[in-house]
Amino acid sequence: MYPRCDSVATSVVVWFLPMINWRSAERGKKCRNKRRNKGCHPIIKRVFESRGSALYLMALALAALVLPAQAQENPYIVAYDHYLEEPGSLEVEYFSTFGTQRSASDFHAFWAEFEYGATAWWTTELYLDGQTTFDDSTIFTGFRLENRFRLLQHEHFINPVFYFEYEQVSGADKILKEVEGHDVESDYTLPNALARKEHKHELEFKLLLSKTFKGWNMVENTIATKNLTGGDPWEFGYAIGASRPLALKASVNRCNFCRQNFIAGVEMYGGLGDRRSFGLHDTSHYLAPVVAWNLPSDWTLRLSPGFGLNDNSHRFLLRWGISREFSGFGATVSRLLGGRKPSR
């Protein structure tokens, strides 16, 4: 998510348009710090569609000069920023990871995500994981329930988010959504028939810190995980990242290949040992360029080639994903069920 509409410039536009009989001032209320900010770009569209004269053209010129690009999905695969899902919106995502292994067959791990904006400060998500190990088999490996809570309502110098996840997966899970503890390449070499016999019930906590400044987004995630079975100690990990859109100002025309639709960056992640052996010894680490292509139709494509930084890491991880947001999903379901609109 990048430059948003809660700026002084936007306030000027929203103040000016009602003077020329713009009837959609309520749209301005949608200019909030969310992962999907759709309250600003329609300003330009409505100016074009409205009847009017020089005043409308003046408003359009002002908007083109001062409004930043429409906020968009970040490109990260592992790291998280502080933006949450728009309240009442559902985002459906599919991701894949192709990984090489030196002492076993390569694999293709995949997962589906269903992310829902419960409120302005709470996003909840369900993961369904699976994997194919070449020359072996394809199996379902488990599920995860994720929750993110924004701790501060408005933008601050640093924006913290509390992350809590429960996961029930087998030892054959290979999505590598995070790296923690002493996770190394050799942990993933067991045949599926043996690895799936191990069952993990884990609690995972993260402190997500994020800042967006002049188009640049910088993130730092600290990870702590506890396996509720087997008596394993607390394990720790990290993820850091930085990214920026190729352009900050939105085009007045709807387009797929405009520069502002592309966001590029890099992320780095790895393990930090456990409570008994904290540090970098016997841990794996990865560096991965990331890019996202946000289409005006609410589809987002992501691509990230990752490279292992030491001998404990997979040499190469290729990740890609596709997602689609369904705005107003909660309100639609509520109407069908005869209930009230989701709280904001």
C-alpha cells in the first residue's frame, strides 16, 4: 500500500468539489489507511462524468497535480506491512513456491488464502496448504488461521500491527511462508509418506512494523513461534523489506500498463534460532526481489525469485501469486442474510 488520500492535497480537492455541485462527497470518507484505498481515484472519474464547465476542469487539473497514485497491494510474499484489508471486503489469493533441493527432489508448494476485513483494525485470514514433491506425491498439508490487529488508528512515524496465527500442518508442509528457528534445507528432504506423519500445532506471533515515506514502504517483522506438541522451545525469525511504485501519480486514464500499477522491491527473511540456541548458527536466510502488478480490475499478480544466502538454505525459490479483491462482500452477505452492515 502506497501514498494514500489522507493528505492535505486531497482535503483541498474534497473541499473544492462540493462548490461545483459534486454529489459524492461521501466518497472522501473512504480515504483511509487500508491495503485497498478506493476512495480517491473515483474523484477523477466523477469529474469526467459530471456535466460542467471550467470549474470542473479546474478541479481535474488540481486533482492531477496533487493526488498521489491510488493505493495498491504490496509486492511482498513473506513480509507484511501495516495495511489491513478494507472492512467488509474479501480477498481471494493463490500462491505457489517452486523450490530446489540438493539432496532430494524439487518441490512445488501451494496455498490458497481467504482474507476478510472484519473491521478497520482487524483482518482475519484462512490458509489451505498443499505441495507436490517431484517423483513422489501430491498431498494436502494443513491449514492456518491468521489474525492481524492494527494497534494505532492513524499514521505514525512507525505503525505497529500485532499478528497472531494458529496453524495445524504436517511435517510435509513446504510453503515456506516464513522461516524460523533452525529451519534448514535438509528438513524438507523426507519422503511425503514419512513427513506427513509428523503433526504440528503451532502458535505464531509477529510484531509487524511498517512505514511509508515519499512512496517508499519499509517493513520489519519479528517472529516468535511455539509448537504446542513435542516440547520444542520457542523459535524466532525475521523478515524485512522495502518497496516502491514505479510512479506515484495516477494517470487520468484507466490503463493496465501504467507505471503506477507496478510496485518493485526486495525482501529478506530467515531464522534466528530458538530459546536454547538464539542466533544465526544453523539457520537459513533468503534474499528475494519482489514485484507486483496491480490491475484496475482489482486483480494483482506477484512474482519473486528468491536466493539462499548460505549452505543451509535452498539455493533457489521461485514464488508467484494471483489475487482478486471483492469489495463489499460483507455487506452483500449481510443483506442476503437480512442482517446489518459490517462494522467499520
